[in-house]
Amino acid sequence: MRPLRVLMLSDVYYPRVNGVSTSIQTFRRDLDRLGCASILAAPQYPQAGDDGPGVVRVRSRYLPLDPEDRVLVARELERAVLALHCEFDLIHVHTPFVAHYAGLRLARRLGVPVVETYHTFFEEYLHHYLPFLPRRLLRAAARAVSRRQCEAVDAIVAPSPQMEAALRDYGVRTRIDVIPTGLDLSSLGGGDGARFRAQYGIGSDRPIALTVGRVAFEKNLDFLVRILERVRGKVPSVLHVIAGEGPALPALRRQVAERGLADNVLFVGNLDRSGPLLDCYRSANVFVFAARTETQGLVLLEAMAQGVPVVSTAVMGTKSVLEGARGAVVVDEDEAQFAAAVERVLMDRTLRSSLGADAARFVAEQWSSAETAKRMLSLYQGIVRRTSVGAPVLRSAAPS
């Protein structure tokens, strides 16, 4: 089969930092190395991004409920794609908003199949942003919309078996392939923890617990603040570094202040992945995580790749990441249990060193992005081959 050309569509991309942006960038890079060319159409943002080749920016509008994000202008998106005058073999949609519906229209017009990655567990997400609506109603709506959208495409990519199971529970019959986002280990080398500590005036011996990711309500960061309060009782000098930005940041700052933890928390915002973020990871003694709605949890793998031991709950996608993982201490969402695990890692240098070494080996052996890209390319080739001969695709992988 000749090399494929794929059109990717997304309602979000850098400079907006989240797992979707990371996943798109990682797969595009590795697919290109495999000879699969892609063009990504994504929103324009007020702040300029440093785009690589093959990124087409489309006019977007302000989103009142979530000002970090943007709303693509559908006609502009379709016009921009058609103006490329490219022959695409397949469309890969990464978000379920304007990009999803524009992707379906473009697929019909171009006569190509559509694959969509279900990155976000919306069932347990929407109530954080629409708290004035009944949670049961939002959950039912998320399930119904997800089911309709998944049935409209030729194949679904789920980042974890847990996300696949959730979609099947919704009644989705479309083919689902579990393909997580891997890590490009070559891009995660280096990092200077001492440099990060010096930049922020953190002593070389001060214990750091780190959390990286979007500062959003669904990340369960208020739980981690309560954990910090407990840990401080045993490790008074502990510093919780939070790297990221998001809509929950003002509320989180208030919570930290109200609990008298201002001297034990450092907010550093979004950090450049090519340098400062690696320094931040390297500075940490333990990585802490307790999100309930992750479909994968890439930051866990990034921390482990840097040799940072992890203390985390294992829910949804993080369960598949941490299942059998060396270098991670998996605990329930119990404050006493979680705090005790963090204290143990911070206070036992030998344990910390052993866990860190195990973590780095685990990621290197099992989470290479080159391997997951091969699986994605195989999916593309199979879908294109089947649709080119008129074979049914939509229910080919549905359970009996």
C-alpha cells in the first residue's frame, strides 16, 4: 500500500497544554517517521504558537464557560481544508465538538473514512463546568451524545481498555481499537533538577512532591491539598509544586491559603516541554496524582520516565497505565493511606531511589511511542483497505 495521507482535526492544540495536544503531537511525529504524512487543522489562539510543519490554523471564537479553549468556526475549518487541494486517505478527528461534525461533512465530500479518538471521559467531566444542572441529567446527555457520535464514524480509538469498556456500556457498536499514546523517550532525556530548584529558590534538600497537568476541577487537586496538610505533619518542609494552569486555579489558591499551606505550595504555571518542564520533573522526589476521569494519564509516564517515583490512585485510564507498573505506589482515594505512602517515599531515600530506577525501566520497556504509532498506522491501513473495497467497517469489532 502506498504511503497514507491523513487529515487530523481538533478543537484544541498547542499552545493549549493538555493530554490531547500532547497525544496529537506525539502521533504526528511518529507517524511521519513511518512514512504516514498528516496535516492538522486546529484553532488559532490569541497567543502565537510555535507550529511545526503541517499545522493549519483556523479562525476561532472565545468560549465563555472555558476561556482557555476556543470554538472553531466550522465554515472556516472546512474552507481551510478544501483550500489545501490535497488528496487525503482518511480523516482522524480528536475532539467531539466542531471538529467532529466538520470531519463528518468533509469525509462525505471527500469520500474517505473517519477515525475518532475518544480522549475525554465526559460522563464524569461536565458537572464541573455546568454545576447548575443535575448531575444525572448531564451524565445521561454525555452518554447519549457519545453513543451517537461514535456510531457516526468508521472506527474509534480508545486510549485505555477502561475507556473502551465505558463506550461499550453506552451501547457503542462501532469498531474500537485500544491504542494509548506512547512516549518519545528521546525527547525526555536530560533535565536539570538543580537548575529548577535554583530558579525558584528551593533548597537542594527540600523534599518536593510534584503534580503536572491542567489545573481543572476534574483533576481532584483539592484532595491533594488535603494530603499535603497531612504530610506536612510528618515532613514539615515538604513543598508541593503544581505545574499547569486552568479554570480551577483561583479556587485552588484559595484553598491553599485557607488551610495555611501557602509556604508549602508553589504554583509555576505551564512550563515549556523542551526544557523547563524536564527540569521540573527532575527536581521532584515524588509525583502525586489522584484524577478520577483520565482516559490515560500521560503525565504519570512522563514522571516515571524521568526516574521520579509515583504515588497515585488508579481509576479509569490511570489503572491501565499503572497496572503492574514498577516504580509506582498505587493507593485508594483515602487520605490517610495516600498521605502515608507519600511520607514513606519522601522519608526513605533507599526506597525512593529503587522506585525511581524501576519507574524509568518500566516506561522504557513498555511505553515507546514508536510502537503505539505502528498500531495506529495499522488501524489506518486496515480502515482504508476495507472501505476501498466496500467492506463494512462500523460494526466489525462489536462484541456479539
